[in-house]
Amino acid sequence: MSLEISKEFIEKIQTLIETKDDKALTYLLADEHYADIAELLDDLSFDQAIYIIKLLDSDKTSDILIELDEDTREKILENLSIKEIAEELEELDTDDAADMVAELPEERQARVISAIEDEEHKAEIEELLTYDEDTAGGLMAKELVKVYETWTVAGCLRRIRGQAKDVKRVHSIYVVNKEEQLIGRLSLKDLIIAKNDQKIGDIYISNVDSVHVNDDGEEIAKVMAKYDLEAIPVVDDNQVLLGRITIDDIVDVLKEEADKDYKLAAGITEDVEADDSILELTRARLPWLILGLFGGLGAVLIMEGFEEALKKYKDLFFFTPLIAAMAGNVGVQSSAIIVQGLANDTVKGSLFNRLLKEIGLSLINGFVLGIIVIASGYLMNLDLNFSVTVAISMLCVIIVAALIGTFVPIILDKRGIDPAIATGPFITTSNDIFGIFLFFYIAKLILGF
């Protein structure tokens, strides 16, 4: 059951901190989950959060630190000594420990690593730091359970007990040969029912999914989702078993990617938070706003080119925002669906067939919306010929906007550019310009000005 962080509970914690009643405070938090305590720290002052971190044992505070927001964790680590940070790292799995070390300033990283007493743990952290953080090597943990094909079942069980004490969750037992190459996995059921003198090589399962150490995190997420895996082994060019990636690491990857895509779609070019400085927020938002400004100026120039039409048909001016809004909305809808499909690897088939499908969908939507426009024009006492002109223009604008919203993300993806950049301001601005141009051009053809 999760901890209920009520106002009364927070006040009680604060009182215990102020009175330095460490015994009562430790007892109160002893049975609470580290994720709940991390949430509690967000509601306390920074000094109070530091007090709790320094009070509790490292086996608990290490997990608390991992659960904290990155900026909060960075501030806390700045107030811990080299020795205190090293103690936290020794309690963490190697992947989490490497992530925490990577967040430290460069001048502290080497000092913290050198302060780790467990030489094997230290070496594994240093190895993980050599990989790019977005690859399998940067995501994997070194903790796993592996057995050799030459072991007997009895010997295997003894060694597994020794390995498992260092692994929080045993998802799989991996089988390697004498060259440390991954050759299969071991079923716990098969291990239990096998005879003690049987060789592991006689009972292991050779079919095992794995990823290369340099594979991209998003691609790994797709593999694990496709095969419904809780963990996946990581190998090098020679198929040597290096570590494993667990589902909790992949969830973090998906969350980070979703956050990035959401910001790109909203026209934010950098990783920023609501409480960042004005300068950082401005730098992240301004580029797309400049793009939007130039798009708006482009629309103004187009309208100036049809100045005579506006004098003769003044009502065209009042329908311009409607056309621009429909173009932008349709474009964002189409691009959002494509971007989501590309992220989930569900966009299949030829580009031509997909564009054809969008045309069909746009014809249906445009026809229905056109009928509504004509009916609205009748209620507004507008000339029928004028209402039909607006309806036809809107139909054409919707088709073009849908094609742009579909075509652009797919092309960006094929060129290795994040397709999320196509949504939001980019699609909206481009469709505004095309929409207004088409509106006036088609109106010119029909109304004859």
C-alpha cells in the first residue's frame, strides 16, 4: 500500500526533523517504499530532504535517489561528500550507479569512482560509462545469472544461489559456453526436474532473443514489446554475454522519448522544465516562434497579392481564419497519427497507398464540413455561389493539408530525422500558408476576379 502523504504527515516529519528525533523518524519511514519516500522529499524543503538522506541507511537512500527528479538528485549529490556518494553507489545495480555517476561534474566522477571499495562493482561501472547512454550498453546492468553448458544440474544450483543474491530480480538464467558466448537460456522448470548429474548442455533452450551492445534504446524497446519480454541479454560482436536490460529501464526510455516528442510537437527544441530559467525557456521556444512569425508574414504577402479580390469580395477576409485553422488542424491530426505509427513501428505498406487513403479520408471529411459551411452560409444570408466557393476551397485545403501531414513525417523518418519535429508549429505554419494560397486561388477561379 502506498504512503499517504497528507499535510498532517508532512508536518509530523518536519517536527521530527526540527527536534532531531532521529529514532522516531527512522522508525516512521522504516517500512515505507523508497518511491513513496522520494515523493515525500519533493514536499519538504531542501535542507529537510538532505537531513533524511543522511539519516537513513544507504541501502534505502540509494533507491530513493534514483527515484528523485534529476534536478533534485543533482542538488542533493552536490551536498553529499565523495565517501557518501560512493556508499550510495555500492548499494545500486551497476546501470543505476553508472547513470548517477554520469550526472556528476567531471571533476567529481573520478574521485567518487576511486572511493568505491568493491573493485568488481567499480570496474563494471567504469565499463558502462564507456557506452553511449542511449544504446544497449548504456542501458544494461551487469547483474545477471549465468551458467555454463558444461556444469551439472547439482553444481549449477549451488552456483545460482551465489549469483542470485546480487540480483534483485531473476528474470532469466542465461547459458554460455567456455568463451562466455551466449548460447541459450535455462528454464527453471527444466532445471528443477532434471537429474543432478545431467549437464546443462543437455537441457538448455537454444532459442534466446538478444540485442547488440550498440543497438539503439528505442529499437530495443520495440523488440521487448514485440516478444513480451521482461528482460533481454546484451551481447557484443562475438556474441559474448555482457549484461541484461530489464523492463524498468525500457519504461524510462519510452517515457523520455515521449517527453521529447511531445516537446518537439509543441515547438520546444530543448529539454526544459517548467521551473527552468527564463533564458533556457526562451532558447527552447523562440526558434519555432520565429518560424511561425515568418509563416504569418508569408500569409500576409499572399493576401496582399489578392488585394483586388478582397475589395470585391470582402467576405473572403472573414473566412480566411477558418481556412487557416482547418488546414492546421487537419495537418496536425494526420502528422500526429503518422508519428505515433512510426514510433510504434506500425506504419507499413507503400507511401502511395497511404497517401491514397488520406485522400479518401479527406474527401469524406471535407464533404461533410463543406455541407456544414454551405448550410451556415444560408443562415448568414450569404450568396450560394460564394458559400460553395468556400466549401470547395476548404475541401481542397483539407486534402493538401492531410497529404503534407502524412508525407513530411514519413520522409523525415526515412532520412533519419525525428518525425516528431514535423508536428506542431512546422505543419501548422506550412499548412496555413498553403491553405490561404489555395483558398484565394480557387476563389479566383470560381468567382472570376
